Amino acid sequence: MRLKANSLTFNIKRSAPRTECSSYRGLVMYADFGYMEEGKLGKPYDLKLMVRLGAFLKRYWLLMSLSLFIVLIMAGLDLVIPYLTKEAIDRYIINSAREVVLRGDGSTIERRFLHEFKNDLISTAEGGRYLLPAEILRRMDPKESALFQKAGLLSEKRYYLFIPRRPEEMALFEKYPTSFERSGPYRFISFDRLKELKREDRNDLRRSDIEGVFRIAILIILILAIHFGFNFIQVYAMELAGQKMMHDLRMKVFSHLQRLPVTFFDRNPVGRLVTRLTNDIQNVHEMFTSVLVNLFKDIILLIGIIAILLHLHQGMAFLSLSVLPLIFVTTLIFSRLARDAFREIRFKVAQMNSFLQENFSGIGVVQLFRREKENERRFEKINKAHYLANMRQITIYAFFVPFVEILSTGATGLLIWYGGGRVIQEAISLGVLVAFLSYIRMFFQPIRDLSEKYNIMQSALASLERIFGLLDQEEKIQTPLSPIRGAIRGNIEFQRVSFSYNGEDRVLEDISFSVREGETVAIVGATGAGKTSLLYLLERFYEPQEGKILIDGIDIRQREISDLRYQIGLVMQDTFLFSGDIEENIRLGDQRADGERVKEAARVVNADKFIERLADQYQTRVGEGGEVLSAGQRQLLAFARALYANPKILVLDEATSHVDPETERFIQEGLARLLKGRTAIVIAHRLSTIQHADRIIVLHKGRVRETGTHWELMAKKGLYYRLYQLQFGVHSRVVQ
């Protein structure tokens, strides 16, 4: 850009181009809306990410092992309940003996039957008619049962068989003499004639069965109570491990971010980094505590269910699981489509958040320039894209979830059709069919939940990739293995320093000058001349591409960074205050509560005058960024903060630009005391504030053009002279 004022013209270039694309993996620039967001992820399930996450879980392997062991027990308890239901039905609810009819024809099937069950038969009054007790029937192979029934040996007649032991049972035999039959110690009655008994008599007759059902019910309740207790321990243990893991991971990311160079923060919006430390780590925690544990439990349940079904009846098991190949193919297609839809939604949400943050942060400018309609148009475009992405995902889920439900219901229908027929044919018991139905419902539940778990997994893996992407960022500003520490005297020397923010356009070119201990040097120049960049290099926020900077004859790259920065006080044009009180902001970085020293620092820079007028004085809360204070008051606190740290080198970057003349006079008085005995570098546009500097360095287009005192530079009638004339309204010819 070329700026022309009166007769003086300057070429101005941007001193800090901070919109270049980041080296952060997968970063994409959306030019239409002016923000950057991560590109598409890699594989949907990246085991490398899980392995890296495992490094944070090693310390808590005992809690995890306990949790997984309890999950194994809980899965076993879940598998037991349907089996107990089967036992209740077959052993107590349908407790019937079968009538056996032997013709005595000597057939092979009859001989086989007698060979296996002769000692178990209970004779009746009729010849060739026997009863086979229920416990023998339960042990009989279903195929044999079907074979004997087809041969006519097992009739369809059922009897309730018992040995009377209680007086109530003996009384029933006397009360209903025509309904009961007798065979030795046994009594039996046809199920068809049970309805002839009164209700209370039927209860007395089947009291042992009722007690058996009650015992199984109590056992199921006990299992549920144990399951509840184990579930509490498992959730607590896993959440404890997850919270500790999340704490360690968040601390790791936060510590790493604090060590990254300023260039990284130039390229990455703060909102995104905050999201990494909050939402992304929370997503990982949700995956760890909700999905992984349930996934382990689901796998155990599925394996256990398949094994039990095969044990109960292989034919019905294969029929029930016949829909699995179709579910597998459907799940593969769904996972691929859902992954793409999920990523698209994530991009649109990030795009929307970025636009909203920018729009509302600059709402004053929006309203001032009547930008509302244009921003509405842009937001409409973003919002519609977000709507379409969500509708795409909804369409996918609207097909998958009902389809799985149809398959599940279809499998249940097949089971009822086939299993019901087998029950009628006496090939299986009713309890087996009921158990099959329970296990099949349990089998399809994890598949129904797949969509929700898949969303959580995708979100967590996306978050993991972004988190580890941050942790993989290298700390470009390196400290030597044996850094130099210790107090500095304050001699500064720039030796042929060149610097560029983007590696191409030089902001500083071949800069060489020195500042002696205790000397005050002012740096002036037009906007974009590179003044602030010099200070950033001195603080090692950035590294020069060429040349070196020495303090007391030692390259600053050989010094320990935090020790170097502690001894260089920096007061910026835009002062940043942390949420807290005034005293905390003055003694920033010093944990000792030295109130007198804080008050002395404020008094020296004349900040005590406005502080003492506040209701809580030094304990006044300044709010986020010092929002309750004026710009001038914030700058006074910045001077007090610098004085409290007692640095040997003081750097002032347009530190009086936001203050009124009266406050500036107070600051100038304080500066005389603040700069005493210290090396100072002062950047100022108002030349009246630096006329008493020991030396003035004039920068132009990234180069040192003039050096000298105010009067020496005025006498030269060069760039400084023309700057002075321009600022104080004196006309001059244009400098080329």
C-alpha cells in the first residue's frame, strides 16, 4: 500500500502477515467465509490413535482391569436370566408327565425305548399304559422325543404326577377320588381334569411348583441386585479412570500449547484450541467410558448368546442367525455413508461457529456499516449447507435403524413360526422357545445401538486426531541442552538481522545496531517499518532467518527462554489483563503476596491515584481482559506490572498511545523513575514522547536508515526530520 500525506510519501507493507496456511495437519482454508478448519480424517478406526491413547491409560490399568472384569461378570449375569426363565417354565410352570403306550409288538423302536427308559416308566391300572416323569422328558434328546412320538409311543396326553407328602395333598385325593389315579406311591391327574379342581385346591396341589417359580423369581431379583451393585462399581471405576485420563491428557495438551511459539497461535484461532481442550477431550472421555466398555460387553454377550443358542437347539440357532450376513453387509454400507455424512456435518458446524463468533464479536462494526443484510445472506448459505448435511445423515439413519428393526422382527417371526411348530411337535419345550426369543432380542440390541455408538466413535476419533495433531506440533524455538542462566547487565546488539513472517517477504533486512547498558533508545518509523518485529525477536517470540541478537555478548538463543523473558519487561500497546484483582495482575507470575511492593510499583508509575479511588482498591476485580477499566488505566497497570518484575531491560511498544494528555504526563513522570538504571527500547509514533531518548533509530522499509539524537536527526533533515514535519503539520517536499 502507498500512503501519501502532504508532500511525504511512504511505501507501507504489512509487518505481520498472519493468515498464511498452517502446517497443522489437514488444515483447510475456506476463502468464502474466511476461516480455517481441519480437513477430512484418515481411516474411520485408526488403531494408532488408540495405541497413543493407551499411553495415557497405563497408569490406571488396575481400575480398567477391574472394570472390564466386572463387565465380564455382568455379561454372564445377563445371560443367566433368560435361561432361568426357561427353567421356570419347563421345570415348574409346565411340569407334566407324558403317557407312554407300549403295544408289545417287539418293534425296533419299542425295544430301543424300553432299553433306555424301562426303569423310568411308571405303570398305570391299564395294561400297556405307562407314565414317563417330567424330569426324564427334560433329559430326553428332542430328536428322540420326536421319533418316539411319531412312532406312537409317546401320546399327547399329559398328567400332573406327584407323590403326596403333605396333608393337603392327601386330602385332595380323598376329595376328588374320580379325578386322581394311583400307581404305587404316585398320584396323577390329567391336565384336562385339573380345571375340575377348585382354585385353592389347585394351589395346594401345585404348591411345590409355585414355590419353585418363587425361588427362581427371588434368584432373578438377587441377580438384578448383584448386577446393580457390580454396575455401580464398574461405572465408578471406569469413570474414575476416564476422568484421570482426561485430566492428564488435558494437562499434557495445555502444557504443550504453552510451550509452542507465537507463530503457531498466529495461524490457529483461540476458539479452536479451546475446543481441543474442552469438547474434544470430552468426546474422547465419552468414547472411553460409554462405547469401549459397552463394546466389550456386547462382544461377550454376542458370543455367549450364540453359544447358548447352539446348546439349546442348533437348528433354531442357525435359523435365528440367518439374517446376520445381511446385517453385516448393511452395517458396512451404513458405516461408510454415515462416516462421510458425519464429517460433512462436523465441517458445517465448525463453519457456522466460526461465522457466528466473528459476526457477534464485531457486531458494532456490522451495525455501523449496515452489514446486517449481507451477513444474513452469508449465514443463510452456511445454515442451508448445515441443514442439507443433517438431512443426508437423517436419511441414512432413517433407513438403517428401521431396517435393522425389520430384520430383528423378521428373525423373531421366523423363530416363532419354526420354534412354535417344534413345540407343538414336542421337539422342543416351550421354555426353550421363550429363552430363544429373549436371547434374540438381547442379540439385536447392540446392533440397534450401533448408530449411536458409531457417532460417538467417529466424534471421539476425530477429536483424538486433532488432539494428537496438536501434540505433534514441534516447538520450533528450541533451548540448547545446557542453556545459560543468570542476571544480565543490559547490553543489546543486533548483528545483521533479517526476518520474515512467511519465509518470503522480508519484514526486517540486515538490521544492525546496539544499545548500551542503561541507555534509552527510541525506534521510530512508518507503519509496517518493522518496529514491533524487532521487539518480538528480542523476546524470542520469533526467530530471525539471518543474523543474531546478543545480550551482554551472548547469543539469546544460548539462553534459557523463560529466564531471558523474565529479565525483559514488555509493555505493549494493547495491554492484556487476566480476570482477577488488580494486585494479582501487578504481581503477575509472582506467587508471593507482597502487598507493599505492589503498592510501591503502582505509586512509582502514578497508578495509585485511580486505584485508591476504587471501592475495593487493589482487590478490585478487573473482569475478563480488564473490561471494567479504561484503556489508560490498563496501561498504567502494565507499567506497574513491569516495574514490579524489576527487569533489567524494558521494552515499550506504543505504551502511551491510549492515554489522555494528563495521564501521559503522569506516565512520563513515572517513566523517568522506571527507566533509571535500566536499558530501554521505546517504540513511539508521537515523536514528542521520545525527544529525550539517548538515541533514536529510524526504520524505513525494514532497514535502519538513520541513527542519532533528536537534534542530530533534525539537523540532518532526513527521514526523521520529515516525519517530525508531517506530524506537526509542517509542509515539505515528497521523499522518494
